[in-house]
Amino acid sequence: MLRSCTWVHFLMDSDERTVSRYLTRGTDHPNRYRILDVVPVVGAPPVAPSGGMCGLRYETTVPSSSLAPGGPDHPLPIMHFWGVAQHLHYTDRHARVDLETRSRHELPPSERTVAVLIPIRKSAAWWGLSQDKRQEFFLNKARREGHIAIGSRYVEGISRRLYHCRYLDPASPYDFLTYFEFDRLDEPRFRMLLSELRDVRNNPEWVYVEHEYEIWMTKVG
Ligand code: HEM
């Protein structure tokens, strides 16, 4: 039997009714979004880059990767992402306390609140590394900062959630869903964070990213 844990679902469609019907009892913290853009980074996104769609995010403790079947009257949303919140794998106690103390909480819905969902898949070469080798990529080493040191320079302004989806059934095309919120005044800093994390000279972990795109949204509810 699966242990109780937090599942997240992101649903996106051009018709608000298609996503709203999934708001039932047991769905925690639902949020609504207006989708602004879908930006390819590595590989192609599943839908053509476009705005004009709406989104819904909810968390639940009910294990549920798949959505209830659609049908002519209830089509499935154009995009569906699912994942689970897990324990930390690479963060030591010092970094954990530091990040927890300084990290920004989620922002209230507003025309000023930008939300970005970034689904990511890493290569077989990454998953073939030993645990200690993978952890090294997150740490500050000679001549490079690594993921945690880079990210920790941005935590005050940017809220982040990490969901895992590598070993779920049905299988997800991604290993991770990363989700961020910030005030629109902080958008330049968020873009700077992205370019720093993707600079493989300072963060060689990103060599192993084989699929990545950004879904830019406004958090409206
Ligand atoms: C806001 C600044 C950020 C901070 C402080 C931060 C911090 C962290 C930390 C501490 C972990 C390790 C979690 C663990 O121990 O299991 C992690 C994992 C991860 N982060 Fe970030 N991060 C930030 C921004 C980002 C961004 C912008 C992206 C995407 C473009 C991203 C993608 C990921 C992914 C995919 C993982 C999981 C990697 C794996 O387990 O192989 N992070 N992050």
C-alpha cells in the first residue's frame, strides 16, 4: 500500500470548465492561473507555445496519477502534470536550515504574481551515477558554485516547490516538476537565476538535463 504523501496536479486547457470539474472534495490549496507563454529550453514542449489557456493546481493526499476518464461531455485537459513531494536527497543540515530560514513563501494571487512551472527530465547517464557523485553536483566545489550555492542567492525573492515524478504509475515523461512564484518586479532576477543554473561551467549538473521547458503564468486565484 502507498504511504500517504502530498500529490500535486497541474491541469491546463483553453476551456476553464475542463479544468474546473476536477475541483472536488479532497483537493487542497487549489490555485488558478492564466497561462502567458510556453517557452522551449531543451527539446520541444508537448503543445505549441501559446498563451490564452487557463491552469489549475491542486494538492491531494489521495494517490492519483491519472485523471477520471473524459468522454464527449468531459474532455481531458490538454496538459496534465502530476508529481509527489518527497524528502530531500542532496541537501545537508546546514543548507537545509539556511534555506528554510530565508526562503520566500508562496505569494497571494494577484495580477503581480508570476508563477512558472518547469518540467524537467534528466538523462540515463545522470541516473546511472552513484548517489555520492550526484550529490557532488549540488555542492560548492573548487572553480564552480553548484546548484545550492547559486539558488541560495535568490531564495528571498522567489518561492519554489519541487515535486518528483520519476517512478510514478502511470509513468510521467518528466523526472521533476519545479514550480516558482515571485512578484513581477523580480522577473529579471528569476531570469538571471535560470541562466546561472543553466551555465554548465558553474553548474555542470545541467549537462544531464535532456528535456526542459517553462510555462509562464499569472496566479489569479
Ligand atoms: C530559487 C532558487 C533555488 C534554490 C534555493 C534551489 C535549491 C535546490 C535544492 C536545495 C535542491 C536539492 C533538493 C534535495 O536535496 O533533494 C534542488 C533540487 C532541484 N532543483 Fe533547485 N533550487 C532553486 C532553483 C531552481 C530552478 C530555477 C530550477 C529549474 C530551472 C531548479 C530545479 C531543480 C531540480 C530539477 C531539482 C532536483 C534535482 C535532482 O534531484 O536531481 N531549481 N534545488
